[in-house]
Amino acid sequence: MPSTTSTSGDRRRTASVPDLVEAATGGDLRAVGRLVSLVEDGASRPELEGRLREAMALLAPHGGRAHVVGLTGAPGVGKSTSTNALVGALRAQGHRVGVLAVDPSSPFSGGALLGDRIRMGDHATDAGVFIRSMASRGHLGGLSFSTPQAVRVLDAAGYDVVLVETVGVGQSEVEVAGLADTTVVLLAPGMGDGIQAAKAGILEVGDVYVVNKADRDGADRVRRDLRSMLNLADRPADAWRQPILPTVASTGQGVDAVVEQLLEHRAWLGRTGALERRRRRRARAEIEAVATTRLRRTWAGLTGAAELDGLADDVARGERDPYAAADALLAAT
Amino acid sequence: MPSTTSTSGDRRRTASVPDLVEAATGGDLRAVGRLVSLVEDGASRPELEGRLREAMALLAPHGGRAHVVGLTGAPGVGKSTSTNALVGALRAQGHRVGVLAVDPSSPFSGGALLGDRIRMGDHATDAGVFIRSMASRGHLGGLSFSTPQAVRVLDAAGYDVVLVETVGVGQSEVEVAGLADTTVVLLAPGMGDGIQAAKAGILEVGDVYVVNKADRDGADRVRRDLRSMLNLADRPADAWRQPILPTVASTGQGVDAVVEQLLEHRAWLGRTGALERRRRRRARAEIEAVATTRLRRTWAGLTGAAELDGLADDVARGERDPYAAADALLAAT
């Protein structure tokens, strides 16, 4: 458990990473927040890589317990409201919940504190809930680099469920599905392009479909259309049969049934070995994201490298060949 | 000097790199050809990198003596004919000449033997001339990776002048200027876009301008237009003043004057310290090209790497963090 001392260390910019990890894994919300900030800042500030690596190495043995749920949908389907309702239903069952709201179109990250406090709504004073908005635009590696690392922090900090909410635009819904155990796709009536989006890629990624705003005209139609499309998809007999659930997130109607299906899907994943496969696939993607981010940085740093002038002199004088010089350059950047 | 034994080793695919380098630096044309082939093949076959590195390391101390001349111009200005005429004029003065005809738009390289024999024309039986056509399209790093390494081979093999001929399209004329001590820009009358091309970038790269086909209508106009553009360019008082020379390459008319200006420019480079600066800049570009080619290959190899599955298992089980796994992956690829 975190001591008061380690918590008060929060204000020191130089708080040691082992102290932060110890506090975070003990349930200290501030330490969790600082580690998530380290992940976010690390995506754009190479000088933090040392601390970030240290944190990830110390967090690794603590992970693997959380149920990682991705939640995606087009703008306007009610993602924030649904997240809020899901958090409430999960808390009512005693689960600790971490939320990462990822906006792949925003360059702003980190200290969106006011926004996060408003988002937290009913949960602002609940120590069993952690909510953070993250941005990924303009960061090397984007969503695929920092989000899985933030998930690692919350997982290691003992959150039973980590909800990753992201707007379903372009590639991001596929990326969020790649890092989730269970992916929830949100739809709503009156959004003609919702089903078009579904046709395009959602059938690939959804484990649980939720038709929100189910009290509005057209909700049944959305469910029927979606069901017939899912039935058309060619799947093995023992595959998970994706449920399509109606909700009115603003009143909480139908939300318990969604939670039930999330937990049911998690159990199915464990039973069938699919969980292990998904997590291995996720680990592959994480390793590749870290490696390609490193290569991008190395590349970007080559031209301006201080070592290049001296190496060029050596090569121009015939004292070194370009390969040996490139080795030295790559080792230095 | 190369022994007959090492020359007959030419037919062994496994001829050792030190033997090849010794033979090439001793003036053995076949060994020179095999090293240039190694450079070309190495651009698309990573498994040759070991031999290529060994060759470059052994060649490095032998370099730096050749006068590297770039020759560029739009299609149709008479580049091959001009190269042929320049080779003849240089040979008449006793210089050994190596020619690399680089076609950045062609995916074919290496064994364009018939083409090279035709190109060699008058010089096919002259041991003081080496000519090779090189392609760069589709190779990692393209022109900037393999051409400077081929220049190194010819330089180390004792060619007094290495002529790099390339068609002036897009970026290639800037690249060829980057690797030359002296850049010749060829123009011809009746090619309206010649001067347009000049406006775009040629003023930056030419040290010697040649208006070929000077016996045709409009040649004087091309020279006058070019002279006024060069006079408009803002240059320091002690800068090299680029000559504009008329030639009829097909008859050899005016070619001796071009050779004279090439040698004059080379002397000016040495006198003013510009040679050293250009060669240092060239070395920088070479080192960067080797380093970025290595990074590109590493990047391309990441996803399919055999090590990735095992590393992903380790990460999924919490036995390794993604950074440590990325280190191992990058070290293995």
C-alpha cells in the first residue's frame, strides 16, 4: 500500500520511477496519473525514454489481469455517455475501472484536467475509478505507441476493467480493437452512415454491438440491418456470436445487459484460448510500435547528428569507410 | 599487380573480397567489374552486405585521387555521345577513365553487357577505360546508395577521371551533383524545356555548361539565355565563374575545351579548399545513405522476424516489457 510519504512525493518532478510504480501498484491514484502522463509525454519527448523504459520494465510483472475493453463508434452515437453508464454499472458490481478516452484527432494531451473532471461526472469522488483523456495526433507512432503503454499502467495498478474509448474514424477503430480483449461497437439510429461504417470495417472488429438511443425511431431497423449483416459473415461454428444490445445510456437502460455480455465474452475468451492469442497479437503490435518508433527517431536524428561531421572527415580522408561510419552514427543516435 | 591466378579466379563465385580488391587496385578490369557488380547487387540483396562492407573497408585507403565528374542533361541533348567524346579526349591526354551511366528510371542493372559494349564504341578494346550502366529504380536508397560506392571502386582502381552520367530528371541531377567534384550540365538547342529545367535547378548544380549540337539553329540563343541567367545569380566575387561551351559531340568539335575547363575547375577546387568541402559533404551523404538503407531494411524486416513470436509470448506473460523486447528484435534484425 502507498504510504503518505510516497504520495506527497507527487509534487517532486524527480520522483523516482520505482517509487511511482510501487505507489501505483498499491492503488495510489496520483502515482497512476503521473505514470500515464509519463507515457503520454514520452511519445513526444525522447529524453523521457529512459524513465519510460524503466517504468515499463517494473510494471511488466504486474500486468495481465485487467479485462481490456475497447469502445468505439462514430461521432454522435453517445460514447461518453455510454462509458459513464458502463463505469457506473461496473462499479455497482465492485469492479475497479480505468478509462482512457483516446482522441486520435487531437494534438492536446495530458493536462486536460477540467475536461476529465467533467467527464468523470458521477465518479469524480470515487477512488475506484481513473479517467484520462489522451491525444495522439502529432506523436510518433500515434495511438499504437502510447495507448497500450497507458493500458499497462492501469492494468498493473489493479484496475479490473480498463475501458479504452475512441472515436471510430479511419484506422483508429481497428487499432483500438487490436489492443482490446473485448471490443464494443456503438451505433445509434438516425445516423445513416453508421451502417455504412459497419459495412466497411466494424464487422471485423466488434465482439459486442450496442445500439444506443434505443428509444428513438429507427433503432429496431439498425439492429435488424446489423443482425442480417452479421449473419452473412462467414464464421466457424464455435465462433463467438456477437450480441446486439439496445441501450439508452442517458438513463442507464440496458447497460447491465452490456456489462453481462462483456463479462461473458471475457469468460469465452479464457475458455477457448482466444484470450491468449489476442494478447500475443497485442504484444506483437506493441513490440513493433516501440521498435518502429525507435527507428523513426534514429532516422530523424541522423542528419543533424553532431557526430556526422567528424565521421564525414574520416571518410573523406579514407580513414574510415561509409559502412563503419554508418555503424558509428547509428550507435550514437 | 594482379597475377594470372587471381584473374582466373574470376569465374569462382566465391572469389575472396581481399583478392578482388587487390586485383582491382592493381588495374584488373574484371576484378573492377566484379566489385561494381557487388555494389549493384548489394543494393537489392541484403545477404551481400557482408562482402560489400568488407570491400568498402579495404577500398577506403585507396580512394580520394580520382576527379569525379558528373554529367547530366535532359533526354535528347546527347549525353552518351558527349560522354564518348569526353572519354576520347581524356584518353588522348593519357588519363584513365571510368564511366558509370546511371539510369534512375530503369530497374535493370548489372549485366547490361551488350548495351555497355555498344556504348563503349571506340573504347571497347582500350584497357584504360571502364564503362558500366547502372540502374537504381526499385533499389533501397536508389542512386544515393549504390552510385557513390561504385565511384569508390573506380577511384580505388586508379581511374584518373570517373564520369557519372545521368539523365536530368527530377531529383537525380541534384543527386549526381552531390557526388561529383565537377558537374557538367548539358543543354541543346530546340529543346524549349531545357532552359525551363535550367531555371528550376540547373543553376544550382552546374560547374561547366555545355551547349551541345552547337551547329544547329538556336544554339547561340541558348548560350545567351543561360549566360544572362547565370549573371543574375547572386554569387561571391571569388566564386567559380561557370563557362558555357559550345560542342558538336558527334564530330568532337569543342570537346577539348570542355576537358580543359574540367581540369581547370578541378585545379580551382583544390586551390580554394572547395574540393575538401565538397568531399566532406559527399561523405556525409554517403554515410547517411548507408545508415538510412540499414534502417529501412531493419524496418521492413521487423514484422516478419522469426524472433517476434517468442518475444510476443514473453511480453504477453509479463516476463519481458515491450522495450526490452523491441531491443531484442532490433538486435536480431
